[in-house]
Amino acid sequence: MYKIKCWYFVPLTFNLWQPNYAHLLQHKWWKDLDFATKLPFARDRMVECYFWMVVIYFETEYYLGRRILTKEITMASIIDDIFDLYGTIEELELFMEAVERWDMSTIDQLTEYMEIYYRALLDIYSKLEDDWPKNEDPTTSIMQKIL
């Protein structure tokens, strides 16, 4: 009897929180990347990745965590498709060297589709740094909260 009553409230609770969850889906960052036309071989899994993050960070105060991890997981999905479906060994080695350097000067060595992804990757992480709360150091504040 108790379980039945609890499950009755699940849809009601979700409907209350749904506007908060839909906030990221309304952002234009994914559409602005335009991977559907620039990288047509890559899967469009942004919504799926977002709902994975809703399961992990379902409280409203963790909106920043949802946004950051959604972007990271979505970009990881794209690079997975590049590695599995499209890239040659030589292209992937050049890409890995560029990522290890994390420098825009290495971009001229990459193929066109790798350049598109690499620019987007650097841009996303640059914007994530800007979005991070100004009064918190990303490493120490997390460790302080854990301890």
C-alpha cells in the first residue's frame, strides 16, 4: 500500500521539476555547433545525455553540474563516433597530440572534421570556465564539499 502511494506522486513531482530540467534543452549551444550538417556521421545524442545527467543531478541546485556533464558526455559521444567510424589512425594520432597540447596552434595539422570538433571542444571548455562561479576554485571547492 505504501509503495503504491509513493508511485502516485512520482509523475506529479516530475511535472513540478520539469521546467527546471527543460532549461538546458532550450539552450542554443548544441544547435549552434551544427554537428548534424558538419559531422553527419556522428550521432545526435544530446537529449539522451542530458537525461542521464538528470538522473545523476536531479536537484535544482545542481543545474551547473547537469549542464557541464551534458556537454562533456555529448562531446565524448561525438569523439567516440569519430574514433569508431570515421577517423584514420594517422588522423586520430594527430588529434590526440593536439588534445594533449590543448593549444589552438595545433589546429592547422588536423583534417577539416577534426578541426570542427577540436574548435568546438576548446570553445565549450572555455565557456565552462566562464560559467563557473567566480567565487569558487573548481578543484578546492569540490574537495572541500567532499571532505
